[in-house]
Amino acid sequence: MPRSAKEKNEAAVQGTNDSSIISKCSVCTQGYFQDDFLKYMVARQTRRAPLINKGYYIRAKAIDSSLQHFLKALKGQTVQIVSLGAGFDAAYFRLQDASLLSDAHFVEVDFPDVVSRKASTICSTDSLSHLLVEPVFHHEDPIIKQHGGVFISSNNYHLLGVNLDDLESFHYFLMHCGCDPDKPTLFLSECVITYMDVKRSDALIEFCARTFQNAVFICYEQIIPNDAFGLVMMNHFRKLGSPLKAITKYPTLRDHQGRYLNKGWVETQVIDMNEFYFSLGEDERGRVEMLEPFDEFEEWHLKCNHYILVLASKGSCGQVFQTFMPNREKLDDSDKVSSTCCLQVQRGLETDSGRTISCFGHGGDYSLGTGILICGGFGDQDGCHQRLNRLQLLDVDTADVSPVQAEEGTVSPGPRMHHTITWIGNNGFFVFGGRTSPTKPCQQTLLLSLKRGLDITWTYMSKVISAGDVCPPSRWRHSATFIKHNKKEGVVIFGGKDLSSVFSDCYLWNCNDYSWQEFSAVGGIPEARHSHTANLWEDSLVVACGLGKDSRPLHSIHLLDLESWMWKEFEAFPAIRPRYSHSANVHQGHLLLVGGVYLHGSVLPTVTRINLITGAWKEFRLVPDDPEIPLMLHNHISFIHKDTLLILGGGGNCFSFGTHLNASPVSICLDWSKSLVKEKDAAKP
């Protein structure tokens, strides 16, 4: 008999449990989090990618920290923990083994099908069953298997097969297991109630507050559905058949705070995972960051930006979480920008060749009379997502993209990412830095010479630049800027990172004799950073924003005087939003910061226009031509051509939700009087 839509949805939701428990096991195997019991809950273990490991680590750490804080705050009192949609989680066994549940009554609830499988595993695994006190197993009872009920009962642990939509049955079995409405009770929802119909999840939240007088409700789930990362995330769960339902009605931190206050809870804290991660302290963050090579900062921060921990409480539990995060940051989770104006985006320009520039982490520069040369990055090649070993040339007038082939015997830049390619005049380009993997920096520095054939095809020759006595250490995510000032002509390299260090040094490569020179610049030397931008403005180099040593975005802007080689800080007023992985251009005496990643709130595509004389600035929201197609403005490059801002590439691996590549090129008219539209007249992103 065909399953109903409701049954298909429930099956898909159950599938999210199977996937997440494998990821949690990987986290434990790689040393991020200690749980010796999760391995019994999976048929086979699989090592996940570092980004997924780190993402599930912060989830496990947030939940475990909350549970332990609750137990320690109420030590000596008899408490109750009710895990909603517990799946194959092993929290009870981990905490029981650590002797933290001596005064606790632990109840797990999930669909009968899930609970039946879990009960069988517990029953057949000595390492699990011996942690139960006087257990009674009911999971073989055919009536219980079909209709639900108590699958395992013991002195302090009960496993219930109940659909949370059925509050009457849920209430009955809680009371049947000995739950006391007056005792301190913690309800836990770890990526569970967001899959329920919103009216039903609201009713569940209200039921818990109404029925239990002294209680805490902890919820971990997703927020922010309408920025680029959020759109990819929403589409992922929709394709799985388990769409996120609460996120549309409750898209922000403040919305979740209001939700719980309106449903009977008295005290509420809402924390995104970026804030939680930075609350852990340097020692724990340092330990985690040493476990695996990692260079997916944008994806990590965006993932943490889109997941929250809600801590709602009432009665005698009202003050339990006041000391959970005593030094909280002040968050602004609004989507407001400093202006009601927007810039209209034209995306995916048609080309004669049909080629596009769909990649991220690539390098590129604009050559007058030639076009924009794009090198490397990560994107689609031959139907596979991979690091790219190719050069392409974009004609800025026709938007046509042509391959650039290596002449016989020449050295290729190779499949590198987060490198720079800098035009140095004529048809010459300077390729520096980058990496293949985070443990393999690119060592070769190349000088490319482009040549156009009679058949309108392009080729290139390359020359390997020797290191000499003075040479920057290998790095990536740096900036490289061509300068021609007095007797100095070459490329200025500033900042960047390798696997273990973030740099603040400054080097000049001389175009005439191919030598390197390190400058011990004076003045207010910028703090070490990577994923920043550097642009030439008059006689100064303008270095903007970036990611600092502690992996926090920076808002500072510095000017390097090319005459005196003295740094000074440029003051924008008020301070701009910290960001990194943006691009930047100078246009009509203004610095244009395009896109970037920041830690809190919706990460919407914007252009920040900063007056380089006065420091005054204004931020403009970019309105895509199709708001349903994500425009992900990080790991991209951008250039200005005839008062048009061209954005090439961009995107990233969106946690476990798939890789997004912008369809490009994207263009924005910078004739401000013609291109600005009021937000109310623009399509909402």
C-alpha cells in the first residue's frame, strides 16, 4: 500500500537521524568530542570531511555543555531530562558512565520505528545494557512495535515510541514513566521540532511550559532561510523530503526568543554557534583547530551563523542558564543595511561560447586591451567538482569566455586555490602563492606572457621566478597589488596565511630585475590577517578588513604610503561591519567593498561604498534578478569596467548541503544616479 505524504515525511525525518549519527561518530573518532557509546549505534563508521566534523563538533559541544550545566546547577536535586526526537543519540549512556545522572530521570522519545531499532541495539550490546539499572525490555511486544509505547523501562531511563504530534499520548506515557510535573525538568530538541508542522511544534513548546512548573527547554536548530547559504540549506532539506518548517515563521534569533516567551516560558537566551564557539576559550579552540588541516573558514562561519541554541526556562529553573555564557557578545541579527537603497544585479550574461566562470577561490586580474585572466580555483570541470587546472580569458565587452592554452613545454600554474594573479603591464601576469590542499602550499612563482594567435585563440608562455636570497614564505589568502611609483615598479605582497601562521609582512617583487625586497614598514602596522583586500589609490595601498589570527573578521582599513612606506590607519565613521573574503575596487575616490562573510545575522550581498577622503560610507543591498537563485559573494573576484562592476565566480561548499557556484559573470551598473532603486521598489532577496 502506497505511503501517505505524512508517512513519507516522517520517514525522511527519520533518515536525518541515521545521517547525523554517522557524522557524530566521525567527530568522536577524530578526537573532537569524547563519546565511547555512539559507535554502537551505527552499522559502519565513516570519516567525514573536516568541515562536517567541525560542524557536528560544535553541535555536540553545545548540547553536552547545556546538559552538564543543568545537571551541575541542580546537583543534589532530583531532576528529569526528556530528549525529544532522540534518535540514536547516546547522551544517556555518556552521562551515566560519567556518574552525572545519579539524581536524574532520563526519558528518550522518538518515532516507534526508530525506537524499536534503538531498543534492539541497547538490548544486544552489553556496553549499553549494563548501564541501565534494573531494565525491562518491551521492544519485542508486537502491539508496542506497531502502535508505540514504552520500549525500555528501567530505574532511571525510559525509551518511548511516541509521535510528538500526539500530545495526549506523549503526556500519558511521560506520566506513566513516573515524570513529576513539579520536579526540575529539561526538554531537549536537537534538530527535531523544526521538522514538525509549526502549529504542532508551537503546541509542543506550550504544552511543556504549561505542564511542567519548573523547566528548561533547550532547542538546537536552523535560522536565516533567505540569504544565499540559507537558500542552499533550505533546498537541501526540501530535496530530502524533510523541509525545515519553523525557520520561515521564526527566521532570526529575536523571533525564537519571542516564540518561547509567547508560549509560556519566562527567561530566554538565544545564541548562534559563532558566539558559542568563541565562548569556549582559546585552549579548547586551539585544541580543535589542531586536529585536522582546515581552510574552509567561510563555510564554517556561515554554518555556525545559521544554527542556534535556544535556552528557555521558567519556575525554579529560571536562573539556571544566567551563568552559562556570562560574557555574551551583543548581537545584531537584523537584515538592515545603512541605506534604504539597493543596486540591481544582472546575472549570468549570455556568451557566444556558452562558457561561464563558475568557480571559487580562483585568481584573476584585469588587463587593459586584453580582458580578465582567470586562473585556477575550485569548480566544475568535466562534470566533476574539483580544483581547476585551467586559464580562461573574459572579454569584458562581449562577456565571452575563451580558454587560454599553454604553449608546448611551458610550466602550468597547476590546480591551485587562494592564490593571486596580477597584471604587470602589456600581456604579463604574475602568479604567486596559493595551495592545493591546506598541507600543500604552491611553491612555484610564475610570470605568464599571453599571446593572441591569428585564429583569435590565446596561448601563454611561463617563466619560473627563482626565490633568491629574500622571498616571502609560501602562503595563500594574501593580497598582491601592482604598483608603479617613482623607481619602484612591481607587485606588493601583504599578509596571507599558511597552515600554522597568519602573516603581517610586506614584500615587493621588482618587475625589472625579478628580485624580492622585504619592507620593514613603520607606523601603525596592520595586525596579521588573511582573506583581506588591497587596492591602489593615488600614492597609497589601501588594505581593508580580513580575518585575524583568532579567526575573527576585522573592520580596520590601513593605508601604506608608497613614498615613505609608512602605515597609518584609515578611520571610517561609523566603523564598518567586520568582514573577510570580500573583493574591493577603487571607483571615483571611493573604496567599494563587495560582499564578504561576517559572523552574525543574514549574510546578504552588499556593496559598501567608502569615501576615501572623509571616511563616510553607505551600504547598498544587491538585488538579484532572480531572488530564488543564491548569490554567494565570497571567494569571488571583481573589477570595474566602464562604470560597471563585474563579479566573477564565488560560492563554496555549504556544509553538508552541497556546493554552490555562482553563475557568472554578474554585472552591476555604477552610474549611481541611474542604478539606485528604493528597497520598496526592488525585488526582495
